[in-house]
Amino acid sequence: MLSTLRRTLFALLACASFIVHAAAPDEITTAWPVNVGPLNPHLYTPNQMFAQSMVYEPLVKYQADGSVIPWLAKSWTHSEDGKTWTFTLRDDVKFSNGEPFDAEAAAENFRAVLDNRQRHAWLELANQIVDVKALSKTELQITLKSAYYPFLQELALPRPFRFIAPSQF
């Protein structure tokens, strides 16, 4: 009888391990044991980059395969000389405080970064931008000094070109 009980228990444990494995989540949750400080993506303090990338959205975003896809921008075009880029922005986005995300809000964020250009000089894109303007509610134009091939890749970085509600500057 003890032998039958052991075999039954062993069989149940073996089945349970398959069930537990099948129910395991495809994601891992981690905790960060330090205060990340202010989360303004236009500023820099240690330990914020990962938190900022989870809170603030970019115009374009990296994919796992290294490609860049539209995110807050629906699409973009560039001039033949590669200096002028025009982004068509999504019209269904609001900041967490309810303010609309539009081309003027995006332009104000770019200007806030460029007003502190020295702080962001480590990123060549900050040195390449000569003008940013809203052409309409959904059209944002960025003009560069010269054609700059990593333009989209640098826009996808966690900072400084992420967006906060203009009233929060």
C-alpha cells in the first residue's frame, strides 16, 4: 500500500511540474531599490534612464530587430538633401494630465532641450538641430545643419527627446 501511495504521489508531482511550467509567465517583474529622482526626460541624474523610457514616449521607437518604427509620429518624410524632416503626429494622444500632444507641444519640448544644448551635447543630434516648428496641429518640422544619418535612431533614445506636457516645464 505504501508503494502504491508513493507511485501515485510521484505521478501527481510529475504532472504538477508540467502544469506549473506551462503556466509560467513570459515576463519578469523586477524592482529598483533606489529613488530614481525627478523623471523629467530633459534633465540628467543617475539611475533615471530606464524609468524615463518606461514613462515617456518617443516620436519613433526601436524594435527588437533594430528597425525604427513610428510611435507618437504616424509617419515622416525628409527633403532630398536630408536636412528637413516632417513628421505627421498621431492625433489621438494626450499627456497624463489631459493636455493634448500635438505638434506645438512637441516643438516646445524640442526647444526646451535645445535651450540647454550644452547639457545634451553628448548626443550629436542636439548639435545638429537648427530649427523646430509646428506646421499644423499634426505636422512637426525639424531642420538640421546637414544630413545626419542616425537622426531617427537618436530620436528613439530614452532621452532627451521624449515629451512632457508643456505646462510641466
